[in-house]
Amino acid sequence: MKVQNYEIIEKHANLCRLMGHTGRLTIMEFICDEEKSVGEIAKAIGASASTTSQHLRLLRDNNVVQSRREGQTIYYSLRYTKLIEACQLIREVILEDMLERGRAAESMNSNIPVKK
């Protein structure tokens, strides 16, 4: 298999680092279907407006979210819903791994003689 363009791989790694924070992943999932205000997002994820704004700034600066101003309120929405699809695929891998590990642990435990 040929290695892809290094620039693409580097951007991929940067996007994964950006998404490697539970707060930002939660924000992305919360706004994937419809735009929300900073206040709505902060309340939903249980963070301060300041912390939420910092996460949103990082996501916006990296073109993950887009914003729209209406008066004093700024609304955010997810720019690429395919990112949520990618997250769902990753979760499927995690769940499959957990199931396999659980099965492995069960089979290991069933082979251990019980002392009475």
C-alpha cells in the first residue's frame, strides 16, 4: 500500500488531536442536527460559557464548526456531518474490542479452577 500525501496525513492527525477531547466531541454531537447557541451548548455539556467558547473557537478555527450571529447571540453548527459518522465508526470498533476482551476474560475465568 502506498503512503498517502504527507500533508493529508498531517491534517488527519491534527483533526484527530482536536477531536481527542471529550468536551469537544460532546459539543460536536450536540450540534450535529441543528445549530445551538453558546449558552445552550454550555448547559448541555455542563461547562461554563467561557470554557465552551474556547472549545468552539478551536473547532471554528479548524473548520469543524461554523457560526452565525443573530443580534448578540452566536449560533454554532457542525460543518461536516461525516465527522459524526467517523466517530460512530470508531465507537463501533471500541465496542467490538470491548466485547472481544469481555469474551476473552470470560473464557480465561472459566478455565481457572475454583478452590474450595
